[in-house]
Amino acid sequence: MSNPIKKLLGQTAIYGLPTIIGRMLNFLLVPIYVAKFSPKDYGMVSTLYSWVAFLVIFLSFGMETAFFRFIQNKEDKKSVFENSFLTVIGINILFFLFLIGFNQDIANLLKFSDFPIFIILLGAIVCIDAVSALPMAKLRSEEKAAKFAIIQTVAIAVNIGLNLFLMLVVFDKSRPEEGIIFILSANLFSSLVKPIFLYKDFLSIKLKYNPELAKQMFIYALPIMIGGLAGIVNETIDRILLVNILSDGHMSLDKANEQVGIYSACYKLSMLVTILITAYRYAAEPFFFAQLKNEDKNKIYSKVMNYFVAAICCVFLLVSLNIDIIKVFFIPNKDFWDGLKVVPILLLANVFLGVYFNQSIWYKLSNQTRFGAYIAIAGASLTILINFIFIPKHGYMASAWATMIVYAFQMVLSYVLGQKYYPIKYNLRKFFLYLGVAILLFLLSGLFGFESDSIMKAIINNALILFYVYMVWTLEKPVKTIN
């Protein structure tokens, strides 16, 4: 019998590699955007993409997870795919027609009154991405990792290539709105890669809808979609709230966009943790479902959690202890540096988010997805409350602390509920050890008092990171476990 953890690591590498490369390359675009745009203009880009995150969740309607769940129990897997696919296509057609009819009104509402073209491009991107999600999920369920990786890689290459050409060759700094159109257009063309590669899936769909199956999938998916929307509130609503709250009597719209731009650029440095989470998620969700009939499934889930916590804590230390080096290369415009103080807070927030994602499998495996919605809604409510109260006085620092507090709250709440309704015996001692030592080493590095650009500081900080890696390696003995 094959080792399930070894299989998970292999699938994470295959499915996650294109995602890791893509996220890393997109991360490497940040220095170009920061160099080309003022904080105000970059703030506009960030606000637009905050709305993209909301819309993709809404327009995919949780059908990706519903698809993975229902193919485990249904013999007619093609019918499961077709029903979920037709549901998503129907939702997206209605949405895009609405968008075309009311794009100027929507632009006014979102504070882009002079640029309704932004709204149309944004709508096209999210609809294509949402419709493509199910065929891509089908590839994962069929373990067609090579095809999945190729499609992802080509889409990434198109996006990066167009961004580099348009921003470095064509873009004129005196017309920043054109730069925003360039970014959206590059994203649109890269999104089109997926339906082009997957055209056979689109053409093979039969307009045969099973209302009973669709109803079952809808009931399963609705809490996931609501939870997803609430989760995106925690992830991106801060930028939307910043620009709206700050421009509402506290400062001008341009100044508010500037604050959003500074915060967003520094927020990107926490992406290294989210990149790891995203790559892991592609393989983890189908892997966890596949372990349902394994007698040792809870033991496997616990071991996976140990590795995951250790890995994301390593990334937390790597970025937070080398921030003075990283900022020179990835945020070359000093106008953005004032926001660097949010980076360790946001990195730790994403550590909590990763742990919460790992735990969340309990309500998916037990068909109690409503709890995912409850947890996310509770977190979203807390996010909005903290931001509304503290943004007027503390600006983007309030948003950073709100993110960390909410992700920690969701992590704890998910654990408590999970132990009640679908107990998985996680190794809490190792969790607190790995997390506690990581935070302790971060705080310890600040006690040495070296200058920020000191070589000695860099040496000591990276020695602390190596110590952490050695500790984890010694305790977990990963090679022995995998073999």
C-alpha cells in the first residue's frame, strides 16, 4: 500500500509547482508596479483586485468543492460534472449581462466613475476564471496532473509576458490609467488560456440538467460559497474599507488610494505564506477526501498538520527576519516603505489562516459545511467591526491587526467545533512548540540592536532560521516518515 503522506507531497509538488511559480512571478511583478506607479495609482489597482476576489468566489458558487464531494458517492461522475458546470455557466451569463447594462453605475459605486472600462474588463476576467474552475477541478479529480500543470504554466506565461511587455515597453507614466488597463488586459488574455485548452470539456457538455442532483449540490455548495465570501471579507475587504472610510471625510480620495497602495504593496510580502497555502490546497482537498475510507485517516491528518505548521512558520521567519534585505529588491520605491511594519503582523495572520484551512476539512468530510459558513461569517463580522472602529484613527495598521486577530479567532473556533462534531486528535504540543518558538525567535532578533542594514544582523537572523529548521527536522524526522 502506498504511503498517503508521500503521495500528498508528490501531488502538492505537481499541482502546486505551477501555482508557486505563477505566484512567485506575479510577486516579482510588484517591484515593476511599485516603480512605475505612485502609491495612489497602485492603490487603485489593489482595490480593483479586491473586488475580483469577491466575484470569483460568488460566481464559482462553491461548486468546485461540491464536485469533489459528490463524485466520491455518485456512480455517474459525468452527470455530477455537467450539473455543476451548467450551474456555474448560468450564473456567469446572467452576471455578465447585468454588468454590461450597468457598468457606469457600478463604476460610480466603486469610486471609478471616470473608468467604466475597468469594470467591464474586471467582469470578463472573473467570469472566465469562474467558468474554467470546474474543468480544472475535473483534471485534478482524474489526477491528470501533467495537463493541469501545463495549462497553469501557459496561462502564467501569457500573463507575465504581457505584463512585462506592456509595463516596460509600452507604458507611459504620464498616463497611469493606461497602465491599469494594461494589467487588466494581460490578466484577461491569460484567463482565456484555460477555456482554449479545455474546449473539449465545453463542447462535450450536454444540456441535460438533473434537478434533484443539482438541488443536492446546491444545498451542499451554498454554505461553502457564503463561507468563501465571508472568508474573502477577511482577506481583502480591508482595502475596500480603507479607501471608502478614509475618503469619507478623513482625507481626499487620492490620499486614501495612496494609503491603500502603501498597505497593499507591503501586504504582498506576506504572499510567500499564502503561496505555500495555495499550492498545498490544490493537492490537499482531494487528498483529504480520498482518505475517508482509510482507518488511519485521523493519524494522517494530524501528521500532515505538524509538517504544515512547521513549514509555514519557517516562511514566517524567513521573510520577517530578512525584511530589510527583501524591501530593497521587491519594494524599490521608498514612498512605500512606511508600511513595512505591517509585514510581520500579516505573515503571522497567514500562519493562522493556513492552520484554519487545514482544520476546516472536518466540516467538509462530515457534510456539515454550514459550520464553515458560520465561522467565516463570524470572522467577517469581526473584521468589519474592527476596521470600522479603528481605521479612522490608525489607518492601515488597524487593518493589519484586524487580519491577524480574525484569523486567530477562526482557527480557535474551528478547532473547538471540530473536536465536538468530527474529532481529529491533533498534536497540540507540537503546534504550540513550533508556533511559539517561531514567534520567540522573531522577538529575540529585535533585542540585538543592530542597524537595519547591518551584515551582522543578517547573519544572526539567518542563524536563528537555521536553528528553527534544525529543531523541526530533528523532531519530525521527515525522511524516515515518508520512506
